[in-house]
Amino acid sequence: MLNIAVFASGRGSNFEALYRAIGKEKIQAKIVLVISNNSSSGILSLAHTFNIPAFHISQRQFSDPNLFQQKILETLTSFNANFIVLAGYMKKMDPVIIRAFPDRIINIHPALLPKYGGEGMYGMNVHKAVIAAKEKESGATVHFVNEEYDNGAIIGQKKIIVDSNDTAESLAAKVLTVEHELLPSIIKLFSEKN
């Protein structure tokens, strides 16, 4: 079974969609913990609502980056996590964590990679760039995490049409809807292979 650790920095809507899909679709996976770098993120309280252990672990809490990575690894190990999902996590994963979970860390990105990925391409920045470029389509991508931003092998994508009257905000809402469909479908695939 997949024992999933979800890392997020924001409100946790992808986490909630995944949590609900696991129960509803009987996916052989369990979210065993949530980690956020943001003490005021909505995902922490949402996880508590679902009785899932949730932790605020931030680089700022540690004088030494190695102690930070050690704390992350210890926390993952203590909950027997064997798979990591980055769902709006605004920090780059350290190579130490990536090496500890080879091909077991995935990220959901709000664009059709390889377009609109890389450092600084997150949240509304992505949607503004898509609108500015007058793209005809956008969507969401799930990919493996490696040591470069948004550069790991693509696992799956879901496309949407960008309407001529779309704003960054309306596009963000449309993309989020497909993210909530795509992420659980990818987790289901991994759970069937596990």
C-alpha cells in the first residue's frame, strides 16, 4: 500500500481532493501525514479535521540545513511514509530527500510542462504567463521530482481550453478543477503497481 506524505504550503485543496478520492474510489493508498513549511497554511487545520497528523517543519526553524533535512526524514520514517506528493509545496526538495525516495516523489504543476515551469513559475505567476502568451490551452501536469524545478519525467497531463475572455483568476479555477481529477488518477496508477 502507498503510505503517502503530502507536502503543501497553502490551503490544501489538492490534498482534500486526494483524501476524498482515496476513500470514495477505494484506492489502495493512505495519507499518513502532512508537512507544511507554512505555519498558517490551511492544509494543517484541514489535515487535523481528517485526523491526519500534520506538522509545520520549516528551514527557518533550523540553524543548520542538514538538521532540517534530518527532521524531515525522521518524520517521514516515523510514519512509514513510502511515497511523497508535493501539492502546492513552494519549496525545492533537497537532494537528500530525493535520493531517499527515488522515483517516489511526485509534484502537481498548474500548467502543461515543459511550458511554464521552472523557478518562479508557481501559482498565479503561471496563469498570468499563459494568458500573456495567448495560449489556446493549459492544464495540469504530474511529474516526478528531481533536483531541478519542474524538470522530472512527466507522468500525466490533463488539458483545458483557454478561452479568449479568461483571466488569470478564471484560468486558475479551471486548472484547479483538473488538478483535482488528475492527481487522484495518478495515485491510483501508482497504488495498482505498488
